[in-house]
Amino acid sequence: MLSLAVLISGSGSNLQSIIDKIEEEKLKARIKVVISNNPEAYGLERAKKHNLKTEVVEHQQYPSRERFEQELIKIIKGVGAEVVVLAGFMRILSPLFVSTFPHRILNIHPALLPSFPGLHAQAQAADYGVKLSGCTVHFVDEKMDNGPIIIQAVVPALPEDDGDSLGARILRWEHRIYPQALSWLAEDKLKIQGRKVFLEKEMKPFLGPIEEPGLVSPGLEKDFF
Ligand code: GRF
């Protein structure tokens, strides 16, 4: 059973999707702690509703990024979590943090990386006028929004979209692909070679229903749709 520490800063809807798949027994993992740098994060309420341990570590209270991260590391190691799940965590993590959990930190980004890294990716994509966007789950390395890609989902982008409308369409797929990526990790099905992540199973691309068009990179299982 994979032990997770989930780091959030806001609404925590991705956290919720992970909790739900665990409770449905589709994802063989347990959440050891939910950590927020923002005491107002609604995700903390979600965690408490499910009796999960929560911690608030306010970055402003620490004299340096290093001290802030040392506190995160202490909590994560203290609860025995093996994998760090960044779910809308709005702080950049330094090489010190990343090297503490090599290939054991995952992130979700609301764009098709390497396009539109950084903040407000949904608005960046909408304003650029792309016709397709989506979301990406990747391993975290020392560069921002950069590590090896595990799974991506593609959705249509419309000329009338703004960041909010495109973001809402993307978010529904985030909630599918993040639990799926974690499930592969829990089942030890992911092998990393350089930038590439190989999935040790039969791989077929997944097409969403016509009412909700979307295309997921090969492998999505029906438990996660
Ligand atoms: C998501 O769009 C995620 O991709 C990005 O931050 C947002 C977090 O949303 N990194 P939530 O807090 O999980 O609802």
C-alpha cells in the first residue's frame, strides 16, 4: 500500500479525486498527511471530513525556503509517507526538497507540457488561442513543470474560452488522470528512463465520450474514468 503526503494550497479538488478513488478501493494507497501552506485552503476541510491528518506550514513564518522545506520534510518523513503528491501546491520546491524524494514527487499541471508552464496555464493557453489543451501528470525534477511525463489528457479549447472555462474543462480530466498515475505508481508499473516513462502494461489510447470529448495518452483504465 503506497503511503502518500498530499501538498495543497487551495480548493483541493484533486485531493478529493484521490480520496474518492482510495475510498472506492480503485487506488491502493493511503494518505498519511495533507499539508497546506495556506491555512484557509478549502482542501483542509475536505481532508478533515475524511478524517485525514492535516498540517499547516505557512511559508511566511520561515526565514528561508530551506527552513520551510525542512519543516515539510520533517512532517512527511515523520508520518512515513513515501510519495509526495503536489495537488495545487503553489510553492516552488528547491533542489534540496526534490533530491530528498528522488522520483517520488508527482505534480499535476493544467496544460499540455512543455507548453504553458508556470502560473495561470489555463489562461495562458486560452489567450494564446490554442485549439487543444489539457493536463499533465509528471515526476518532479529540479526544474519547474519539467520532469518525466506519466500521463496527459487533451481537451478542446474554444475561441470564446477564457482561463476559467478552459480550466473547468481541463479540471474534470485532472481528476481522472492523477488517481490513474498514482495507481500505476502504487502497482509499480512505471519505469523511468531519462525523460521517458514506460508503462508496464498493454497500452491503448482512451477516447472520452462525444458529450465530453477528451483523449488520454495510452493506458487509462476504466476504473479511472
Ligand atoms: C489544478 O488546476 C492543478 O492542475 C494546478 O492547481 C489546480 C489545483 O486545483 N496545479 P485543486 O486545488 O486541486 O482544486
